Amino acid sequence: MTTKEQISALESQQLELNAIMRRTDAHALKCNKEGLSYKDTYPDEYAEYVEANAQYNDNEAILAQLQAELEAATDDIIEDQII
């Protein structure tokens, strides 16, 4: 898989993970307003959120690395064309 393909796949996964995290927002907000523990009130949803959030953050680091590699490769190609 090329770097561009890896970036595209990770970006798609980020959208899915973001959807999971956003889906839990209503319950988390409700718990916050009512002074309830989101973790205790919706334990399965909370676990899903934590897992999605961790994967999202991991993907962000990988995406940053891949984008840096892509930029470096692009700079190398441009430099080779100039010379």
C-alpha cells in the first residue's frame, strides 16, 4: 500500500471513529447536566468511546508521520527534477 493509500485509509477510519465518539455526546452531556457519572450510567457506551478515542489518537500520530514522509518524498522528487 502506498503512503497516499495508507493516509486515505486512516482518514476514512478517522471519520468512522469520530462518528462513534459523536454518537455518545448526547448521553455524556445528559449525564453531565444531571450530575451523573457517564462511565457508570452507560458503561458499554463509555468503553466504546474510550476505545474509539484511543484509536483516533493513535491514528493521528500515524497520519502525521505518513504526511511528513509524503512531503519529504515530494520534496525529493522536486529536488531531483531541478537538478
